Amino acid sequence: MHYVIIGASAAGLAAAEMLRQWDPAGAITLISDEPHPPYSRPLLTYLLSGEARLDQVWLKAPDYFEQWRFEARLGERAVQVDAAGHEVRLQSGRVVPYDRLLIASGASPRLPAIPGNNLEGVFTLRTLADWQRLDAGLPEGGRVAVVGAGPVGLKAAEAFVRRGCRVSLVEMESQVLPRLVEGQAADLLHRALEEWGIEVFCNTAPLGITAQQGRVRSLALADGRELPTQAVLFATGVTPNTAFLTETALAAAGGIAVNARMQTAHPDIYAAGDCVQSVHLLTGKPAYVPIWPAAVAQGQVAGANMAGAHRCYPGALPQNSISLRGFKIITGGLVQPEGADLEFVTEFDPHRVRYRRLAYKNGRLVGLTLVGRVEDAGIYFQIMGQQLPVGDLAADPRGPDFHPGRLWG
Amino acid sequence: MKTVIVQPERCVGCLQCRLACAVEHSRTMELAAAIREQVIPRARLRIYPGRQHLAFPNKCRHCEPAPCQQVCIAGAISRRPQGAVDIDPERCINCAMCAMACPFGVLTYAPVHLAPEKRAVALKCDQCPEREAAGRSPACVEACKVGALTYGEWQETQQDKGRALAQAVFASMQAPQETASSLPATIRVWRQLS
């Protein structure tokens, strides 16, 4: 059996390792358009801030591919998949035949279609090459504008401050981390950003970037403001990499459609990771959840199934961990659940900057925001992920001093 | 794999394990010197007040597969050949992804002398690698005076516990029979009837 995997990051590698465990004799080929050995994308913002060094981004040992007996085709882009002929065509013109194919091609940054978005001082941060360009092109001590106040935008903005830049953060919604945290937690974060000297502009969108002699000069906003800046970083979300799949009818704007076994409409083609549209674990509705833990879990399910197992992926539970200068936020599930029988429990300790918000629906935990003290987050996510009726637990998580001892001791 | 086995019903919450753990993970590994170190050493297990027991020691279970290892974006979490799951403070970036994944809530974030330049790193039980290499028990086990923390193969402990339970059940079944003869005849007959 010849397995081919397009993409060699979280989902692709998890699948390959699972495949190797299930099928010790099978041939496994990994195709990646990245010329580098596998590295951690989430670490790029830490690389930017200096919290991680370049030698720390590599995910695997130098002899990883030989050790697992994977054939790695790094720096080769897949440009076409022939589902009927069971072949993948590479940019170099080479053709890789497969028996079973996994598409783990990931996602690319979304760049707003505004004038000037192709200037030299305009950046995104998704690949190591992006980081190299940004690291070299960053106006040390100058002004930088970050568009998009999601996890990447916030982390990057904080990194720029560390490097002596004056940072403006632009967000379309009314607060930072929209759809991830609500009111009070957002206020805490706004206060912290202010303290670090990051200027936040909410409820506005970028209109265009003006240049002078080919260099970025300012960023025009929809509210009429014009931010003088020497560089602009767009952290406005990602979009699935499915352009090379147009001929297979698998490409879709919201991600590749898969069943619970991570199988696409073509029985021999599976998909996992940021290129996939998965199902929200709590609502059961289609959702695009491009997060690392989901990619690994989907990759493992896809890998096992490709080797002949019958495993199901229950759905993705959105969860994010944001750590800025030791200021930690963990959030997940549904921030604003809809429907009847809702209950919210909030606790705020301004003295120790701790915040806890739990959202319940029908007596089950569906939403979580923790600020400051985040150590028990995994316990809440277990309760949430398994949809345990909270009333039947040994200890009620709504209680003010909920801790592992109450649950198990 | 040999692990630290927790028997919460025996724990009295004396916290000697925490002290021993912190000393073991200090730079000097001496109590008197450890309390004066620049980076205050921290314990990697916590004792919570229990619900049915006096106290509940909570520590890393070294899960297989380990959810924390699967989500670590820095590749800082690995499994040692002997089986314990370990965090490399050099690689840890304090992102708290592991806290998000750990179903037992065993992680803490604090500075550590092995990476003094970092604000904090993820800390959890590493099962004392130096002691493991030397064939000794982890520091917390050595410090535990009531047998709430023991070191061994969990299958064996489970077997022992099962055997002890079976013996207790048999003992309790035998006990009433011995006293049966001393019961008044009326009660004995009534019991036979029912």
C-alpha cells in the first residue's frame, strides 16, 4: 500500500505516525511545499518576540524521516490531484501515484483586498519564510500597524513592542479577541495592552496603505483616521489551501468536506487539519476550527482509517490559549451560546487579575473563559467535551472553589 | 512502567511530599540552601482538601498517549525511554497549551532555575529522572510517611489492592458465622426461615 500525504505539519505528521503504527510495511510519502524540515507554526510569533530561538522551532529530530521510514518530498508543491487516476502532480512536473491520499495542506493567511496590500512593508505571518521576511524588514524602533486582534495579532503586537516598535492594533469588531472572549475578560486585556503601550483601534477596518517611494507610509482606516506606519502586519485569519483541488470537486471556500472518518467524497482521499471543514463538537454544525489540537486529532483519525481502522472524529472543540508576558487566557467552546436554558457563572478577582466565566446550556458546560489562573482548564474541557451533566458530577464546577480534590478526592 | 501510585485514602495532607519535591527540583538539592535560592524551587504535585478523604494528592499520571505531549506546539514535551513524560524547560514557551489539554489539571507555571531567563515555564512531575537512573524512589515517595505515595508497577498495586479487598470481604463473611452459634435459638430459626 502506498500512502501519500500532502502537507507535513501537525495533521500530516500525526497521520503519518499513526499510519506507520498501523501499517509497518506500507510506503508513506510526505509532500510539502515547505523547503524546511517540519517546524511549529504557532511558534513563529514566539520567534518574533525572542521567546523562542530558531533552533527551537524544529518539531522533529534531524533523522526523523529515516527513523520512521517516511519518504519526504520537501520543497515540492502539489498542484493537481487526479482522483480517478490516483495521482498527485507536483509543480516540478513529477507525478506521485497513491493508493490512499491524505490532504493536510493547511491554510494560508487571508489578505484584505485593499490598495497597497502588495507593498514591501506589508506582511503576514504563517510560514518560516514569512517570519524571515518580517524579521529582516521590521523597522526597529519604528511604527508598526497590526490588523486583526486575534491570537496571532495580539501575540505579534506584543512581540513588536518588545522589539522597541510603536504598535497600533486595528480590529474590525468592538473588542480584541472577538468571538473568543466577552466583556470583562476583554476589558482586562484592553487594560493590559494599554499598559504595554499598544494603541488599539476597534470598530474600524483598513481601507488602504499609502506608500512613499515604494515604502509603507501610512494605513488609512474606515473611520477616517490615517495611522502613520512603516510596516503593516495582517493577522486577519486564514483560509484553507484547496486551490490545487479544483479538478476533484473537493475544494470549497469553508474547507474540504469530510465525514466523521475524515474521508472525502472520494473514498481513497482523506483530509485533516486546517484545510478541512469539521463539525463543532457542541452544536454538531459545520465549523471551521483551524487549531493545532484539532489538526493532530484529525490527523490521527485519518491515519488510522487510511490503514484500515474504523475510527471516528467526534468533532472539533474550539479552544485557544493566549499567553502574553505571563498574562494567560484560555478560552473555548461557545462564547455566546444560543437558545433557551442558559446559565452564566462569572467570577472576577481584580486584585489578583483572575477571571472565570462558565457558560451552561441544559445543565451542561458549553463555554469557558479563564484569565490568570488557567491550570484547571483541561478539567473543564473534559467536562465540556464529554458533555457531562454538571449536576451528576461529584463536585459542581460552578462552585467558587472547584478544584481536583473536590472532583476526585 | 514504574510510577508513583497515589492512594488518597491514606493521605493525611502533611505536605512533606511537596517539600521534598521542591528540594529535589532545586539547584542545590539541599533544604537549607534551597529556600535561599534566587529562583524559588516549586513542588510539582499539589495536595487538595478532599471530598471523602482528608486530602487528595494530585500529580501527573504520565498518560499514554499523553494529551499534553500531543498539543505542545513547542515540541517541549517528550516521553523518556523508561516511560515518564517530561517537559524540557529549555524549549517550553509558557503558552499554556498543556494546561488546556491535561484532563487532571496538574500543570503549574513558574520560573525554574534550569531556565532562569524565562518568566515562567510549565512544571509537572518528572518522576525524578536522576533518582530513576540510580534506581531510587522519587523524592515524594521517600518523604511520604503514611504510604499514600508508593512507587511501583501500577498493575501490581492494583493486584495487591484487589487481593486485600477480597480478603476483607471473606473476613467479613466469616465473622458472622463464628458468632452464629451464640445467637439465641429463636433468632437462628427465624433466619433459617427467611
